[in-house]
Amino acid sequence: MDWKVVLSTFGLVFVAELGDKTQLAAIAMAAKSRSPVAVFVGAVAALALSILSTGCQEQQTPNIKMARLISAENRQLKSQLQS
């Protein structure tokens, strides 16, 4: 195994996901909890389940109406933030 590739990939993904709301919530829960290991296990289990459920739905046809609605909401939010 090429550890240089492993470590560079880990670093890239870690930095890219650093500001993610899920990670910030898990950090906050771990800081308040008396059992940060339990928070870690719960977070990993939830993320694994979400990945598995997304993989199962990958074969379905995308919902065009939903994509357009999300796109419109994003444009509206972006314009509100800019003004």
C-alpha cells in the first residue's frame, strides 16, 4: 500500500469536509458528552447508513421537478445573501 497516497487522500478529504455542518455538530456533541467515543460510533453509523441508502437509490431516475425546485431555492438564497 502506498502510504503517501493514503495520507494525501485523507488530508484532502479532511480539509474539504472541515466546515461541514455534520462534522461541526459531531465535534460539539463530543465536547459536551462524557463519552466522545459513543458520539464517534453514532456519527460513523449514521454516515455509513446514509451512504448505503444513497447507493441503493442510485439506480432510480432523478426527479427533475425536485432538482429544479432546489436550484430555484438556491438562486433565491444566493440573491438574498448578496443583497
